[in-house]
Amino acid sequence: MDATYEFSGDLWEWGGKATWVFVTLPPELADEIDDRVPHKGGFGSVKVRVRIGETEWSTSLFPDKSVGSYVLPIKQAVRRRERLAIGDTADLAITIVGS
């Protein structure tokens, strides 16, 4: 059975050649996911289904050792549809795929 978690997080921007926008998972949730998913994909990623508002999509969580948690990329199309900007707080539901 897939595990679903709900939480709120702030959108933040990581700049490089292209700008990416992420939400950082609460550390206690990251710990729970680590316990639940012992075999991760490339780069330590975890496949998830995400819902913000009425928008759902598939992506992966990526570990960020600098904060001791996972980061979740938020697509531009999702931000536009849900009227979210950098710094906004989003209510999210993530479902671990294949757990």
C-alpha cells in the first residue's frame, strides 16, 4: 500500500543556469520516508505523486544533505495553475510510489 503524507511548506528558489523552485520536507517526515523506503533511485531519489490544490503530478523527492531532508521540485505549470509564488506556503500531499 502506498503511503500518503500531508504537510505545508514554503516555496524557495535555487538559481543556477536555470531557476528551480522547491519545497523542503519537514525533517521528521524525511526521516519517516527514509525508514519506509530503504532502496532509493538514482541520486537517492524517491518517486512520489504530489497534489497541491487541484493539481496532481508525478515527480521525485531529492535528498539535500545541507538541510538533512528531501526537497520537492514544484513545476512552473503547477505554480501558475495554483497561483503560487516564491515565498508562498503551499499545502501538499505526497504519496510514495511503490513503497
